[in-house]
Amino acid sequence: MTVPLVLASASPARKKLLHAAGVDPSVVVSSVDEAAVEASARDQYGELEPADVALLLARAKAEDVAGQVGNALVLGCDSVLELDGEVHGKPAGAEQALERWQRMRGSTGVLHTGHWLVDAREEGSGATLGATASTLVRFGNPTDADLEAYIATGEPMRVAGAFTLDGLGGPFVDGIDGDPSNVVGLSLPLLRGLVAELGLGWHDLRAPGIPT
């Protein structure tokens, strides 16, 4: 029997990644106020490392949705780009996206994706566990005209770091060091490891009829 997985994310890229790997998740978007979660954590612990920000938000999303659904594994994810030691999520608008890309081009950044898994199955352990995957991204040197045209598509405003590897931003990424699925938004190998910690195999998530 397939173990049901609930994805606590509205990201179509994450759902597409899982589907391509044979997993057909349900989607329940969390109502977490990300800014409030970050502010509360800073008040309690001080400034957080970029990788910790991603994990903190992933956990908040997973645990929020786990409180709404039952009898499933619940996965929360959050991605941030670390550039020169600063944390960048989705840009607030076109102007900020252009400013960020003018800093990014010709440089390197690290894309951190936090993953948090909650075992909310009726017969499950109730375990809650997570980890962050980090991938080095080497950005190319797109022209101002290329950047303006790219930003006009609206894609950069919908994604952490204002770029995609698997979409319209792909031509502007020269290369990566690490897991490519992590840059897309969800590290499949890391998720497999988390599932294994629950005593399950990847095949337990496989939905009948979905090819891998």
C-alpha cells in the first residue's frame, strides 16, 4: 500500500519533481507567517545562518499542515539563496529582482532548501525530523537586456533567489556543485534519507501508475 504524502507547499516545481520520481502528493498550503516565524526565532536565538532559516521555515510549514491533516507523511520545504552571507528569498518586485541579479551575475551563491517531515500516520511513530541541503550555484553573465526580458516574464518574483534552474532562468546558470533537484526546490536524495529514518523505503511512497 502506498504511504500518502502531503506536500505543505504551493510550489508547482516541487510537486513536479515528486511526480517525476513516482510520488503523487496531495498539496495543502500552510498558513505560516514566514516573517513572524523568522522574527520570533531571531528574538530567541539571535541572527540565524541562512541554512537554519530554510530549515526553520520548512519545519513551521510542515507542523502547521500536520495539524490540519491526518494519516499521512507531511513534508514542508523552504528555499533561500545565500549571497555574500546574506539571505534572499523571493524578491518583493521587479526592481528588487533586477538589483539582485546585477549582484548575482558572474558570482556564486548557495541555494539552501530546508526539508521537514512529520509522520502523522495513524499507525506511525509521530516522529518529526528534518535537514537542509545546500548546493553551490555559479551564475552566468546575462546582459541587462536579457535580465529585463527575463524579469518581465514574472518568473523571478515567484521563486527564492529570483532564478530557476529548470525554467526560464536556466540559461543564466553556468553550473552547480551538488544536487540539482535541491536547486529546483526539493532534494530527492535528502527526502529519501528522511523517509528511511522512519523505517520506510522510497518504494513505499511510489504511487501506482506513475512511471519513474
